[in-house]
Amino acid sequence: MKLRRNSIIREIDFIKLFLNGVGIIILASILALFYNSFSGRGISLIGSWSNRILSDSLIVPYSYQEGDPQAITLSEAMMEFQSSNTIFLDARSEFDYKQGHIKGALNFPFEEFDDYYPKVAPKLSRDKTIIAYCDGTECELSLFLTRLLREEGYQYLKIFLGGWEEWEKVGLPVEKGENHSR
Amino acid sequence: MRKGKTIVDKMWRNFKKIINNRYTLLVFRLILGGIFIYASLDKIAHPDQFAKIVYNYKFLPHSLINIFAIIVPWVELICGIFVIAGIFVQSSSAILSLLLVSFIIALSVNFFRGLDINCGCFSTDPKGKEEGAILLIRDFVLLAIGLQIFLSNLRRLNNAK
């Protein structure tokens, strides 16, 4: 008898606990939505996080905006690769770069921009076309890298968004190890 | 053999005594609440950046990312305040523990997928893994604290009846 009463009390406790929890979440949601509409820093309730398709073979990440450096396709990247007037920049980490990268590309990790810029800058030229790439379409490091380089005064910037993934898949020239930037 | 067992027993009893001490529990509440309040303020001030981080985890459908980024920091803030102030401590610590469980699941899944949370891209770089491991350990410690607050309150309420 006593045991049953205890279990009933526990049950009621858990219902109360659950209802309190729901109440807290509703309170937080109301405050959050209220703040989001009136703080001036709010964001839309449903964001646009999908990749966009610019043309047949050109998919850009959601963060790609008008006015960003030109995005190029795999075949355009191949053409540029054959030109002597082009420098490829690998915006991924040094570790990923050493595992394999586009032949002749310089490593310039976006996340360590300040460390790498003094080392890579002497090897760049403001007259040459600079093509940045990273992992693939989901990756924005190359986009961010070119935005920073533009602020440094580089004009001929392009982004190969297909990146390492596309380049490697079709068996184009690659190399491993050795960091040309160091 | 027997001696060893009693020593372990004694240590376990002492450990339980310490973690159930009312001052220890108060410190636990301050730690859990404080960390969540601190963590929530930056997210509330920069919802766009927090939404970006949520996106990088590649865990939620795109349509839910923003609403998650708007509401969750406020849940953290309110529960953090409640846990410290001693209002609805049980429900608040339960919610925070559930949040921690979901963070742990999201972190560890991405850990094994080899996803670099910072850039949202797949990377085999061990540096990213190191950061992930530290975050995981931190979340597990907080989860232990959260559960202890929840359970000790439950015991106290039952004893009171």
C-alpha cells in the first residue's frame, strides 16, 4: 500500500517536472522571438542555407554573394591550370594540403591568414590570376580567402568551388607532401 | 581482498557524501548555471554567427537552423538563471542535461565523420579532432554535474515526503 502511494507521488512529481520544463521552454521561446524581432540584430526565422545553382555546372555555397570573385567550373579551372599566368591557392589546412593538392598549388590556409600572408605574398603577383580552392562545394574557405585577398589589393581572383574533391575525382595532376608556401 | 573492498567502499561513501554535500551542490549549480549563462550571452548577441555554427554541424534540416539558433540560447539563459537562483532547479537542470546530451551526440557523430566544425568541411586534420575531444570532455563533465543536481533534488524531495 505504502509502496503504491510512493509510486503515485513519484508519477505526479514527474508530470509536474515535465510541465515545468515545457513552461520554461515556452517562456524562453517567447522571449527569444520577441528579442529577435525587436533587437535589430535578429535573423529571419527560416534561413536560406542551401547551395545555389548559378549555371549548369556551377553550384555556389549559400554565402556566395553578388560581387564576390568569379566562381569557375572544373573545365575552366583545367584551362587556367595550363596557363603559366595562373597561381592556385589551397585554402585548406596544412595537414589536408600535405595529403594531396592540385599540382603546383601553394598552401594558404584561410584560418591562419595572418601567419601565412607574409610567407605567401612574395610568391603571388598582382598581375597573375589567382585561383583559390578548398575541399568542395560545401567548403567556403576559398571564398573567404579571396575576399581577404581582394582587400589586400589583388584583382584577378577566381574561386574554383568544385575544389579538391572534383579535381581529384577526374584524375587531374596532383601532388602530395611538401609545402611550397614554407 | 576484503580490506581492498572496504577501502573502495569507504572512498565511494566519502565521494557520495562530498557530491551530495549542500555546499558542493551549490557550487555545482553556480558552475552549471554560470557556464550556460556565459555561453548564451554571446549567442544571443550574434544570432547570425551562431546559426552559421549550427549550419556547420550539418545536423539539422536547413529550415530549422535559424529557429534553433534563435531559441536555444534563450533556453540556456533562462535555465542557467533558474539553476543558480534556485527556481525550478529540477526541470532546469533536466533541460540543460538534455541539451548537453544532444551536443555530445552531435559532436561525437561529427568527430567520427571527420567534419571540421569550424569550417563545416570534411578534414582529416588531427588538430580539429583535438579541439573536438576537448569540447566533448567538457560537455561530459557538465553533464555529470547537471545530472547530479537533478538527482540530488529528486532525492531530497522524496525524502521530504
